[in-house]
Amino acid sequence: MTESVRTRGSISRRLTLQLAAIAALLALLSWGMIRGFSQQAAEQTQDNILAASVTAIAEELRSEAGQIRLEIPYAAFSMLGAINEERVFYRIVSDGETLTGYDDLPVVQDGEISAGVTFETLTYRGDSVRMAMVGRTLFASERAVPVLVAVAQTRNAVDAISARISRAAALVSVAFFVLAAGLSFWAARVSLRPLTAMAQTVARRGPSDLSPFETTAPHEIAPLLAALNRFMDRLSASLSRSEDFIAEAAHRVRTPLATVRTQAEIALHAVTRDENKEIMRRVIRAVDESSRSAGQLLDHAMVSFRTDNLTRNDVDLVDLVTEVVNGLRPTAEMKDIRILTELSPLRVQGDAILLQNALRNVLDNAIKYSPADSRVTITLRQAGAGAEIRICDQGRGVNGADTATLTERFRRGENVGNVVGSGLGLTIAHEVARAHGGRLDLAPARKGTGTCVTLSLPFS
Amino acid sequence: MRFLLVEDNQELAASIVTRMGLDGHVVDHAAALDAAETCLRCTEYDLILLDVMLPDGDGRDFLSRHRSDRTTPVIVLTARSQVSDRVGMLDLGADDYITKPFDFSELEARIRAVLRRRGGAADNRITLGDVTVDLLAGTLRVATRDVTLRNRELRLLEVFIRNPGQILSKAQLLDRLFSFDAEITENAIEVYVARLRRRLDGGSPRIETVRGMGYRMTVQ
């Protein structure tokens, strides 16, 4: 049925994509956060060491005999050496003069120094460096002398560490994303499984199975299942109503027709004047015509109904043909028409009732349009990947009319004379053949006059 | 032959009884299933004509009950044209079915076919002079010679042999064959009468032409 339904999108794909997108966002966010934290942590570590170093140097500042003196403690640099092979710069400035260290290390000018440690990131000698500064005020030569201690260290290691952590974080994030995407696909499949199962249950059903679904369903799908069951129920009720209607209509139409026909026939025997007899014959013909039409209309309604819900079973064509022939043999004998059969044992997958109906209509036609003392031959044989039932009569032929025209509803040949018919017989046979994937063909008989109707049915 | 007709439609039943009487058959009519049971207990029938929808039950139930203890052949008269219904009837043991409204000639043809399959009825032979016709088998015995008749010849002969000495007009004979072929003409009657004369050649009954009136069967 999928081919007749316009599909748009897929819940499963949409769900998977949405979950994967969320996972990607979370992965990106976690990567950014890890990267940020690691950078911050690395910088914090460097800052702490720089602060310790600069404080240790500042603690060694002394004023002796009006001079500022300083003995830089070894530990102040050794602790900095703990971080790889960074280059370390320092400068101690007193009263605007460099006491020791790198003259060009740019430090904050006097007056702005603070007793607390301050940090700054700057570029020095082509490298990005982190600098810690601390100020002290000493008494020398009876005045307060501001001294600024600055220690700077390159940031290569910090950058390397944060790059490494960032790479690791990226790897973890990608792995997380792949896993999350896989899980989303699985989750989508699993949560849609009841829906898929339901679709399969519906698809597996035979076309005439209209019983309610007994399967349990998650509560989100339960309303759909309930609606489907209600629909099946209504459909089944309406179908059985229409079947009953067909049977009832047949009964209602045919019983009074039967009475009229019987009384007309009695009257035909009772009247003596030729013109009255002719009138009665016309009445009987008219009744026959209406009853045939009623029969074929009902047959047609039944055929339309069954072809819409085609159920295929294994059908033995020899049995089927024999049964139809036996049913019509007395009718044929009335006109001294001999029915000859030549049947190869063949079976097809199909609806036996429909096939019988089609065959009965074709054979009935053949008998109706055959002259008295003639032959109707039925051949059942294999033709390619199917069975072929050919019914040939020695009747008046179809005068070159094509199959398409003669199988139209209510269409009768142009040379039917006063033979009773409604023109639905071949339509019925044609529709049955088509429903089975086969075809109905009409052709003039090869020898003499007459018509051959061929019903071709594929084996499956 | 003696038939039992089980049919609840009075008008239809009355017409069937009358029409079959014209062909020399005796028909007892039962309007419901219990009446049918009563008839069956009293008389032997050659055949039962059974309607499906009856006021006191379904003809199909009657059929399956009937089949368990009797062998009388049954032809179902049905207004339902569905093949499934017909197949169901045959499965339940009906010998044949015919859809209403039916052609009496077709009904007779079916009755004969059923009786032929079942090995005949009590009186399927009619004798006139040295000619005996078997209406079921369609055979004719003229003196010591056996002849097989075609169906329409047989039906025409039946009219003659049932009404010996009576003048039958072409129109009356046409009535007899009318249902057999809607296109039959009075000229065809002449053809069939000629054929019948050849078939009867050498026997004592003869078909005479009564100028301007029709034909008459006489025995020499």
C-alpha cells in the first residue's frame, strides 16, 4: 500500500537527527568548557608560582646604610623552574631606577605600585609573558623609597598544556558525540518499534480480514489502534450490509418476475390467436431480459465487491471448468448444442467464486449466441506463465468489434438480433480477469464463423 | 411424474403447478417446511423442488435434514444468484439449482438431467403403437430399431405422442420449442417435423399434415 500513500519525512530519521543534534551541541559545549577550565587552571598555577616567587624576592628587600639591598633567594627562581623550560625575567625598580634585572622589562611606574600582587600579560622580546608585580616601601636615607619587584615568565608551557588538554577534550567530545548519535538511532528505533509492529500486523492481514486488532499498544498509539478498530468495525458492518442487500435485492426482484414469467407461459399455451401468442412471447422475452439484467447487475456488484477485496486461494481449474460446464449443459442441450472440453490439469491462485462467475458468463454468452445443433469447445491449457481458458462457439461472430468495445458496460454487439442479454457478461469476465492480473480477449474463430473468447490467468 | 414443490409464494406456486400440469406432471404444493415433511411421509416423489427462503425456516436446513434419511433428488429454486449460495446448495446435497425466474423448458431439462443421473423415474417411457420413447434418455425404439433423438426432436415428439389424434398447429408446436431457441420460426417446425418423420420411419405412428391447420399423430 506504500506506493499509493504520499510519504513525507520519517519519524525515525527526524528523531535520530534531533537527538544527534542535541548530542553535538552538548559535545561542543563540554569541549569548550573543558578547554576553558584547563586554560584557567594552568594560568592559575602559573600565577600562584609567580606570586610566590615575587613575594619571596620582595621579602628579601632590606635597607642598609641608606641603600636598598637585595639578595635574591635561589628558591624564588627554582620554583619557577618547576614549570618546564620557561624563560624567566625579573626587574627590581627602586625610585625609578633598576636595581637589578632586565632594564627593558616594562613595569608599572612609581606611585601606582600596590602592596598586593598584581598580574599582567604582555609581549616581551617576542614572547607572550605573564608578569607578577609586588610593591614595597623601604626607609632609606630617612625617606620612604618605593621598590617594585617584577617577575615574568614565558607562557609556552601553559599554552602547550592547555592545547593538549583541549585536544584530549575534543577527542572525548567526538567520541561522546558518536556514541550519543548511535544511541539516538537505537532509541528512535526502539521507541518506534510498536508502531512498526502495528504497521506489519495491518500489512500481514488478508484483505477480507476485518476483525479488530487484539495486540496491546503503548498508550500514545492506543487511540490510533482504537480508531483503526472502530473503522474496521464500520467497514465490516457496511460490507456485510451490502452483501445482504445484494442477496435481498435479488430475492425481491426475481420472485415477482418468476411469477410473471410463469403466468405468461401458461397464457402462451392458453391463447390460440397467433398475434396473441406473439404478444405473450414478447412478454416472456422482456421478462427474461429483465431477469438476466438483474442477475448480471447483481453478479457485477458482487464481482466489483470481491475484486476490490481479492482473496487468492489455490484453484483447480479442471474442477472449476467442469462444474460450470455441468451447470450450463442442460441449457445447451435445449438447443442441441454440444459442449466439448479439452482440459489440461492446471491450478492458479485466485478467487474461485469470481473465476466461476466469469467463466459462466462467457459460456452463457457462447451458448446464447450459438445456433442450434452447433458446438462450443472449451480448451484449458498452459500458455507461457499462466493458464488459458478458450471458449469457441460457432455463432454469428463479433463482426470485427474489438475486445475493449465489447467489454464496456451494457455494450452489446451490433448483430445480437433478438437474443436476450444485458451486455454485462463480458464486462464481468473482463473485470475478473483484470483483478487476477490476466486478460480477456475476443477473436474470430480460425475455422468458419464464430468467436473465441480467451481468458488468460497468470499462475500467481 | 410426481413432484413436491416447496414454495411460500402462493402465486408462483400456483403457476408452477398449472404449468407443469400442462406437461402431464403431478405437483403437490407445500407452502412451508412442516407441510413438506407431512407430504414426504405420505407419498413417494420423483423429485423435490425446494425454495430457499421459507416462513418456517431455511430451505438449506431442510436439505441437510432430508439428505440424512432420504434419497429423493432435490432441485433448489433460488432467487439468490450468488455463486457462493449455489455452491453451498450443492455441498448440502442438492442435485441442482435453478435461478428464479426460470424457463420451464430449462427446469424440465434440469429435472431430466437429474433423474437421468439418478437412474430414472417411475414413468419416463411412453409407448404408442410399436414406438417407445424414453423421455429421460432421449432414446426412441421404433419396432426393433433404436434411435437416439436430439433434444428438440424429443421435445416435439413428446407433444405429439402425449396428444395422439389431436391436431397441433405450428404455433402450438412453436410454443413447445420457443424457450429452446428464441429465434425459432414456423419454418423451423417444418424442418423438425420432417426429421421426426424420418426417425419414425418403419414404425406404426405417423405424423400427418392437416392442410391449413397443422399436424396430427396417428397410429396405423
